[in-house]
Amino acid sequence: MPEFPVLLLGNPELNRVSKAVDRSELGEVVELVGNLRDTLNAFRARHGVGLAIAAPQIGVFKRVVYIHVTAPIVLINPVVEPLGDEKLETWENCLSFPDLFVKVKRHKACVLTYRDLNWREIQVSLTGGMSILVQHECDHLNGVLSVSRAVDGRSFCLASERRFIRQSALNPWSSTRLAESTGG
Ligand SMILES: [Zn+2]
């Protein structure tokens, strides 16, 4: 399956709100997931980073997310609810702005509810890196990018200057290069 062009920061399409998937659309979702997988894999091969991609990033305005941290996970109609009040400060980048890091605050823990490709409803509690990642991806489905959640005016850093970012804030994941980015 082909790699699709990823919409980049500045493209107003990234601010569109995506539509919920109906069960009758599952066949199309299978094809969409293949395209998301191929696009994410091609991006990782080129940039060495990238953990997830949301359908609107390839111009499909459906509530579908493809995550591949240790194994592929497909989220259909995901909903994230914060668990507790604690927030983490983290530097995120994104397939839609791979050359930029943005400092944001995310809920440390959340409850994620979604459907899988068999239309089973699944609910999981997440903390740390995975919690941050699904909040980032669900934002995409609502047309929200990390840049609009920047903590303050000093919350932007070019990827080339990332050495100035405190490592622990850059990376709630392990220290492998692939895992440096929380973005998708
Ligand atoms: Zn993103």
C-alpha cells in the first residue's frame, strides 16, 4: 500500500474536526489503517522517529489513530478522560512538524476508551508516555495541534537545537532514538 503525504503545520485542514466511524464503515477503516501504517513506517524509515499517526494527518477526517510503540494498536473513536489532576510537562513533536518541539502539559494518567477493528469496546488506564501519546493523537481528531497547547512563549525549540531541552522533559519513554519523540 502506498505512503500518503502528511499534512504539515500551517495547513488549515489539520484544524478540522474528524467524524466518528460507524460500524458499517469498518471495511474502509481496514484499508485506512493499512495506509496509516505504511505512512508511519515510511516516516520512521526517513526520520528515525514517529510513534503514531491520526487519520486527519493524511487528509482522512475520521476518528482513527494508528499507534506503534512496541506493537501496532488501532484506536477507533477513541475518547480520553483525565485520571486525577496531576500533569506532566513534556516536549512533543509531530509528524506534521517533525522539525519543531513544543513544550506542553498533559495529564499524567488517563482512561482511554475505544473500539478495535472487531468493534469491541476496550477501556484501559494509561500513565506516562502512553497517556501523553494518546492525548496528543486524540487532539488531532479534534483539530488541535500541540502548538496551540504551548505552555508559554518559550515553549518552542527547533529539532536541531534539541540539545538545549532537558532530557527528562523530552522523553518520558526509554532512551532509544525511536522513542525520543512523543509525537505522532
Ligand atoms: Zn501529531
